[in-house]
Amino acid sequence: MTQDKLKELLQDMSLEEKVGQMIQLPADVLTGGGLVTGPTGTTQLTDEQVGMAGSVLGIEGAEKICELQKRQMEKQPHHIPMLFMLDVINGFETIFPIPLALGCTFSPEMAEEACAAAAKEATSDGLHVTFSPMLDLVRDARWGRVMESPGEDPYLNSEMARAMVRGYQGDLHAKDKMAACLKHFAGYGAPDGGRDYDNVELSERTLMEDYLPAYEAAVKAGCRLAMTSFNTLNRIPSSGNKWLMRKILREKMGFDGVVISDYSAVEEMVFHGIAADAREAAKLAVEAGVDIDMVSNAYAGHLTELVRSGEVPEKLVDEAVWRILQLKNDLGLFEEPLRVVDSSEAEKVLLCGDFRQKARETAAASFVLLKNEGVLPLREDGRKNSGAEKNAAPTGSIAWIGPYVDNHEIYGAWSFPRNKEEIVTVKQGVEAKGLPGMAFAQGCYLMDKGCATKYGQITNPSDEQADLWMEEALRLAESSDQVVLCLGEHKDLSGEAGSRTSLGIPEGQMELLRKVRQVNPNIVTVLFCGRPLAVGEIAELSRALLVVWMPGTEGGNAIADVLFGDRIPQGKLSMTFPRSLGQVPVYYNHFPTGRPNPPHEIHLFRNGYLDQVTAPLYPFGYGLSYTEFAYSEVKLDRREMKAGERITASVTVTNTGDISGVETVQLYLRDPSASVARPVRSLKGFRKVTLAPGESREVRFVIEEPMLRFYDIHMDYVSEPGRFEVYIGGSSDTENRAEFVLG
Ligand code: GLC
């Protein structure tokens, strides 16, 4: 529709119609079912209000969406098509690794492809908008939603943000593209105590420097929606925070898309204590620039009357509805409200071979090898054969033990597979290799009796069963040459409302690990998780430790590929693994303090703890390969730089092992003396290189003055003259450094 026609439409709409466009329904109000992603039964709308609603979340299925679209348009005086939105967070029917794992690939290209695949599948099913990418910077592993974030670094998260928006969106008129929604604006990843929905206290400098860049990258990439966050930011809920939503998001970042609240977040301002009732909440939200009220009754119940009473200028409603109509128009919905008319398109696309292959490659690239005492890959004469002789038999017999050996639930909390059997288990992945000497045992229950999950307490059927499994597992372990333990944290213990006060795996699994260790020390542990865990004892009792996160549809195949060496581990941690819960929040770009402590030492009256060093167990950017890489010293083509000039920093990376490997070369900068304290280092670039055995490659990074900018003592975003340190290596704790001076 032309802009003039769209303007005519807006002018011709009644106030009730316009407010209807600003209401989003939960699936169950329209269909009595659907995917419910928040508290239910809170929606008290009249039939007329339901009929006027401009969008709905949580409905999937092309036929159902078509039928609802037709029905709803008939009720609309101007037959305005609805938007169908869903949390397509890490794939749709082909499930990809959770976003925290995607961050570990350090591959924006893989992220873009994963999101393009998700968009193609979701749009083939009738959907128009995804509530992704989630770009909350995370530093506290107690918070369950770290699994949805690309990680703890502003630069990596920004690269991922751009890639994900490109993957979902592209040209919105294309029928296999969908609108993306950056979330949760802003700072949701830093709640007090790691408790979901809790208050967030961030200085403006920390907010601007660490937490906002990834959202802004999504805005600059053209992301069409932004979602308000549940949390108060410095005691103001985002859905009513005019400074945040108008001054920062719209004016400073230049966002001109649709702002949608999070689930019932508008009305929740009453609970936050800044609105006396839903009417006042509606007023605060529309003044803050919230265009769509997701699932609460605030707009539906009060916005029309607020405008009629003159308390809210109709102009604010017109602005909101204009943005909504623009989005619908850019999606081509006025010309083609039924983008897909039946499931024939979905049948061709969902779980197609190409997407399964992408999911398998992405999962393998997201795994992080934290430890390997020469036991991986599981091939004859160990390391030498990996990747070379793919059909070489493994050394001896291998016992695959643990509750994750034959488990389909190896996907993230925001995944809704229609058929779990399509998820490839570890056992299936191993059996598909057709290798001799493989045996499998459950070992123990997935979760301990009484374990609290968001869906209730776990009641394991019987202790006798547990004893039988344990006996069988120990017999198998004792009689095998190698043991692979598949352990982990269940998907229902992370994600939304998944905050925990411990960072361990179930005690029943730890008992299995300890007992197996007594009969066979040759243990490789494969760890499934939605967050960094405190894995000290697991690492100590295992000769190798591979974190596979929640790998999705092709998880079992990808794990078999990596363990047998058909794919080389290349993941690097996108979030720090703490030594213990007590260290949390712990992150690499921390501050030197006035009493800096060597991270692996404890000194009295210095920054740190009495009982533990400050160094985490595994830092951001860390990850092993099946080979080793040597780095030359950092070379700079000049030692001084003036504004407008650039420095080229380079290293030569050599594969010193006997198999090919992929290394993520990372560039960190530090400003050791500035008008405010600066992090001990900040990621400013990365490059993935594939090197054959013995091969060397020069890797160059261009350093320019804008990379040195920060919010100075006056909150101006500037660089300051002086000395700078350059670090280049395979992890954030590299000491491979050089220096230059900014004139
Ligand atoms: C949830 C989440 C948000 C999600 C929305 C719709 O509460 O906070 O991330 O997109 O509701 O499901």
C-alpha cells in the first residue's frame, strides 16, 4: 500500500480501531490453546476488544493462522490483517543451539544462516514476527535467561546482533523473511541476585558502555521491533521509562520501529508500585512510547477513555498505530494477508536436509572443549587419526553412560518441537557412525527427586530403579576401555523463570561420575547445560570435558562428529565459567581496582577472596582444539597513532599439531590510564582461521581511534591520548601484548 493510502487508512480509523491495533492477544484467547509463554487467565477483554486486536502471539500452523486471519479481518471495520508473532529463539522446527552456544561459535556467518533458516521455517508456517534476537548482556550465571543471550561481551554481542537481524529480516516483502524484535530493552540481564524480573541497578556509564551496544547494533541493522524489559532500571520499569524508550532508544539510537511491551509488563507496573492501577499504567506506557501492549489489559481497558478524557493526546496513539501499520505494510500483509495458505510450503521446508546439516555444523562449532588429556578424539591411536582416517575404529570398547545418552530433550527452553523423536540423541548419533564396541547405559535419573523446576517438583518413580541403573552402569564402565559420561542440567532449569541458587548438576549424576571414576578413570564428560556451571569437580574427575550446551535437533550427530574427530572442536566461551558460585558475577572485562591481585594468587589486603583466587575456572574466549596453536609476538606497524590514523596489529598463528584445526584469534585492547577506570581488557576484534598441521598464517587487525572511545569523566564518548595495550591470543587471558600511544 502506498504511504498516502496508509495515511488515509489511519485517518479513517476510529479511536477504538486504533487502540485495537495496540493490543496483542495471547494465543489461548483466540484459540483456547497455543503456546503460552507467561501467566494465563489475566486477559479480561470484551469480545469487541478481541475482535479489534491487531496482533497475537503463540499461534503456529499455517492453516490455523489462515483461518484466524480471515476471521479477524472480517471483524475489523477496515479489514486490517493481524500480525502473528512467536518466540523463534534458536530455530523453529529445526532447532539450533541456544544463543549462548551460538555466541561460542564466534561466527556471525553461522548466526545469520541459523536465523535465515529459522525465518524460512517460521514463515512457511504463517508467522510474521519473531521475538528475537535477545541481546541482554549477561554476567551472572544464576539468571536462567543467560541461555538466550550471545554472552558477556558487548563487541561479540553486537556482531551477533547484526548477523541475526540480517538472517531474520533481509527484505521483509520476501515471503521467507520475518520481522525481528530486539529484546529486552534494557539491561534485563543484570537483575539483583540473578533473580528473574528483579531490579537492575546500572550506572549510566555501565549501561551505555556495556549493556546498550548490542541493542544499538540491532537498531542500526534495521531491526523492526524492540521489546521492553520486565525489570526496573534504576527503579523505573522499562515499559514506563520515557528516558529509556524515547530519549535513548528512539532519539539517541534512531529506532523508528514498533515498541512492544514484554508479556503483561505494562499492567505489571502496578506491582512495581509506580502505577496506582492499569489505567495509570496505560498512560505511563503510551507516554513512554510503547506501541503494543502484549497481553495485559491496560490499553484495552483504558486507552480509549484516556484519549477521550484528554489525558492522553490522540497524537500518541496515531504515532503508535502508524508504526504498526508501516510494519504490516512492509511485510506486504495488505496485499497478501495470507502469506501462506496451507501447510504445503511448511512440509517442504520444516526439518529439511539442508537445515539439519546447518544445525549439525553449527552445533559442532558451538561446543567448547574445556579439558583434554589426550583422550579425544576417540579414534585408534587417539589424536593422530582425527579428521584423517574417518573410518578408523576407536581404541577399544566405549561405554556411553548417563541420563543424556538416550535423551531427546537436548534443546533450549524456548524450543517447541512438534515431534521430539526428530531430535537426534547421543546414542543415535553414535550408532549412526556404525563403529564396533559401543555400549550404552542410563546410569541415573535426569534429575534428583524433589528437584524444583519451573514446571513443578521432580518425583522419580523408584530408588530401586536408580540402584539397578547404577549397578548396570558400573559393570559396563569397569568392563570398557573408555567411558563417555553424558551429564547435565535439564532444559527446564534454565530459560525464563529459571534462576538458580546453585550452579551444579543433579547430585545423582555427580554420584554416578564419582562411582564410575573409581572403576575406570578414562572418562570423557559431555556436559549439557543452559548456563555456565561450576564444573570444578567434574573437570577434576574427567580426562576430557566438552560443553555442548543445548545443541538442538542434530545434537547427537554433532556430538558424535566431534568426539570421533570428524569435526574438530572450535568453540570459545561466550560467557565465563566460574570456579564456584561464590565468584558470580564474574566476567573477563572487569576492573583493575586499587589493589590488583594476580588472578591466580591470594594476597592479604588485595582485591579478591580469602578462600579462592579471583581467576574463573575457564575465562571468556577460552576453548581447546584437538591440535595446538602457537602465536608469534604481537607486531604493530607503528607505535604512535594520531586521530584519523590507524595501526595494523598482526600475529602469526601456527598449527603445531598433527591435525587441522580452527582457531579464533582474538584482539583485546586496554586503556590503562584514563579519566575513569577502564576494564583490564575489551574484545575489539576476532578472526577464525583454519590451519592444516604445521601451517602458519599471519592474522592482521586494524586499530582505529573510534575503537578506543569510551564514556569519559563528563560522559562524552571520546578517546583520550595516552598509552594503550594490545593483546592478541586464543583467549581473553592471553598475555601476548604490545603497546602504542595515541597522540
Ligand atoms: C516472555 C519473555 C519474552 C517473550 C515474551 C513472549 O515473558 O520475557 O522474551 O518474547 O514473553 O513470549
